[in-house]
Amino acid sequence: MIEQEKTAEKTAPVQKKVPGEKLQKILARAGFGSRREVEKLIAEGLVKVNGKVAQLGDRAFPDDKIKVRDHEVRETRLAKQPTQVILYNKPEGQVTSRKDEKGRDTVFQHLPRIINSRWVAIGRLDMNTSGLLIFTNNGELANRMMHPSYEVEREYSVRVFGEVSEDTLKQLKKGIKLDDGWAKFDRIVKLPQQDDDSLNQWYKVVIKEGRNREVRRMWEAVGVQVSRLIRTRYGQFQLPRNLRQGKSEALTWRQVNQLLKSVGLPEEPRPDQFHKKVSAAQPVAKPKTKKKAKRNRPSNRRR
């Protein structure tokens, strides 16, 4: 019997402890920013797990107490939410930041309200640039859309002052050395001349990076002045023609899944089925049943 018990112990499957999820992934999903932004919060010591300051690489579980800037994150916010994506037509004069020290108008003041999460900007546009901005509540999606390794195209319409030589255009396609490294346009197409732009030229340019003011700095590096800049496309999404400046438009569930698939993320069920699917995938603890009280049955024994 003893030998049989020992062999049974050896052959019994070992239950591995679930390692949890990376902390930056959990907080990015909860809408605290992209993975990079969350990693910065962790590195600055602004994130705590169960009372201890978190370190880069830490993992967490659904029942852990997580605080960001000493504010406890609600469980409803930590729970996985359906991915939402909106397209926004940014006008000139708005700042792509959540708060502005100078009190200027920000894009976030014009976005629709979102429950149990917050909007994360996929890329930025400087104050003097207008056009397409994309926002999501999925931090991992935002991170992949912005990361250079995924080579997501950004398309701009650029109005420049004066004539531009063919040699200058070739130089912009070959590569320009900027302060933060080399940069180039993947495509440059001259657009038809406008009647009221006799001294200006319009070009459509495509780039696969999103460094700070990169498009403007490239033109300036070859001595060309940019008088207007409009982002018309980001990845597979064009700026809708009927979308007015300062307004947003939500993507459909199918469009969201198409976007997730394009950057290697799993597709999601319909929003009305989302929480059912997620909860079904998680191990559910059996509810504790109350023991029924024994009834005092009459005894058959004779007294």
C-alpha cells in the first residue's frame, strides 16, 4: 500500500502556480497610458502593489491592491474591458495632452466619456498640426500602433512655401540626419496646384515613425518652410471626409477586430457578449452551500 501511494504521488500532475500578468500590461489595459508610459510610472516609484513600491518586471493578480500615485485602482477598472477606438479630427490650436500648464485647449476635453477606463492617444500631433488622431482604451493596442517595429504608416498633406527641387525630394526619400537620428519619407507625391496657393506647393508624404515634429523637422532640415500640415491617414484608417473638426467617430466592433488583428492581437467577441466570454474563460469558484439543518424526526422507538 505504501509503495502504491508513493508511485501515485510521483504520477500525480503538478499544479503550476499562475504567474499573474505583467503590471505594465494590467495598467495599460486599465487606461493609464501606453506600456511605455506605464513603465515610466513604475520606474518613478508611483505604483504600489499590496503596499509595496512596484519594480519593472513585477507581476500582479486580479485580487491584488494596486495604487497609482497613492490612489487605489478600482477592481472594475482593472477588469478587462472591450476595446474601444475612436477617430478624432483635431483642429489647429489644440494640444495633444491630458492637461496643459498654460491652460490651452486640449484634445481630451472634446472626447466622449468612457466608463471604467480612459482614452489613450495613439501618437500625437503638435499644436499647429491638424487632422486624424486615434484614441483607444487598450494600452497594448496603442503601444503596438506606435512602435516602429510594426511600421504603421502615417500619411500627411504638407503645404510648403516655394518650389522644391527634384534633388531635395530625392534627399528626403533617401534620408535626412536629424538631432535624434536618421529619418526619411517612404513616399512623396506632389498634389495638384490650388488656385489660391500660387506661392505654395502641396505634397502627400508617408512615414513609418512618429517622433516629435518629425515631418516638419525633415522639411526644415533641407531648407523648406512648412506652412500647413494635416494628417490624413494613420495605418488603415483615413480621416473621414464628413468628420468635422473637433468631433469624433467610433469604430464598429468589426473595425476594432480588424485593427487588433493587424498588430497581432487577438480578436474580441461582440461587446454584448464580451463579459460572458471573459468570465467563462476564467476559473469560477464554486459557491459555498449552506448545510441543511437536520429536522427532528419523531423516533419510532417505543418509550
